[in-house]
Amino acid sequence: MKKRRYVDLFGYTAEEFDKLLESSISKILRSTGKPVSELDMQTVFTAYEDEARKLPRRRLREMRTMG
């Protein structure tokens, strides 16, 4: 639901949204310094929620600098 709303409101394609979200989450999880097998669920969900919240703001910034 949230993904669909961001796609409609901010002009992301579904592929763009997925790619940006995945790369951002991966970067955050790598920065913890723990191997993937040692990451707990709370850390992963927190990274997902933070990045899902930031993507619309990133798109608005991109639109302002382009226009």
C-alpha cells in the first residue's frame, strides 16, 4: 500500500522505488559492521521504515533541483 502511494504521488516507477529502497537499506545494514547472518529483525525493519519514509523527500529534492 505504501509503495503504491509513493509511486502514484511522487512519480517513481515501481522499479525505481524498489531499486532505491534496496540500495539504501543495503547501505545501512552494511554500515552496522555485522555479518548478514547476525542482523536481528528489529534492525532490518528499522532500516526499511526509515528509508521508506525518506524516499518521498529525496524525490522532492530531485524535482526541485531539476526544475
